[in-house]
Amino acid sequence: MADVSPHQSPGTPGQRPREALQRVKRSPDVPAPGAAPVRMTPIAAGGTLLWTIALVLAWSFREELAESGREWWVACALCGVGLGVIGTAAMAVMDRRRLARHNGGDRASGTRNDRT
């Protein structure tokens, strides 16, 4: 590695980073793969469950939290539970719509696209 300049990477002898970038830019564009289908409802429900646990713990220690000036933790956990419920409902609707689109119909409107 004694012959490698600071502008050269050890894996590409004689090639500068800008030259490598130009070579990559000239290569044919390969489309990016689609997003992996992941159900979001369990993830949102898990987060809501964690906020609920935090609310129960904060509520049980509210006197100690008030003495130390951290009584706002209960309100924070309550907001987390509320937003988590809203987020879980939104994710359930999105998951249902994506599943209906994937299956070829829209369950919300009661129509199906698989006519024969």
C-alpha cells in the first residue's frame, strides 16, 4: 500500500473516487426493488403497549415523580397512549387497504375486481 495516494482507494489501484463515480453513473440504471410488504398494525400496537406500561408505572409512582418535579411524565405517557391508539387505528386501515389492493379488490367499498 505504499504506492496508494490519498486520493486512491486501496481496492481500485489508479482510480480516483470521482472516476469511480463517473463509471457508476455511466452504468445502466437498475430499478430499485419494491418495498417489503410489512404489516404495520402490530408495530403500532406494540408501541402503544409500551406507552401503556409506561403510563401504569408513572401513575403508580406519581407521588415520587411529583416530589422530584417530574409529574409531567404521567401526562407524557398518557399522550403516548392516545397517539398510539390513533396510530394503531390508522395503520390497521392502511394494512387493510393494502391487503385489499393486493388481493385484487376493495373490501371497504364491497367491490371485487376478479370478475369472470
